[in-house]
Amino acid sequence: MRLTSMLAMEVAVATLAAAIFAATLIAPTWIEFVFQADLDARSGDLERSVAVVSALVALGASMLARWEWRRHRPAQGGGDA
């Protein structure tokens, strides 16, 4: 079976969002380190927002990828034999 470009894009987005979610849980200050700015004055609001949004994006993209995969796979035989 040949994967469609939409499926590949959805899997890539889900993977990237999951990686951002994991990085934010493991080392919440990575955002300040990468951007060299303290955008939330050390309150942690930015980190929590990034974690929630990236988790929702990962979940949504993986659900779309699953739907795309199921739509393109061959029908399973399962009836009269």
C-alpha cells in the first residue's frame, strides 16, 4: 500500500507535537533556552499552555492519520466464505 502525502503529513505533525509535549514535560524551561527570552516571567503559564496545545495537536493529528489510514486500506473480508 502506498501512503498518501496527507497521511505522511498528519503522522509528521503528530510526531512533532508529541515530541514538543514530551520535551515540555521533561524540561519545561527549554522554551526560554531556545528563544533566549523569559516570555511568562517565570510563572510557568507558557509551558503549561505549550504542553496542553501540543498534546491536543498530537491527539488530533493522530486521529486524522488513523482515519486516513483506515480510509485507504483494503477492505477486510469478513463475511461469507
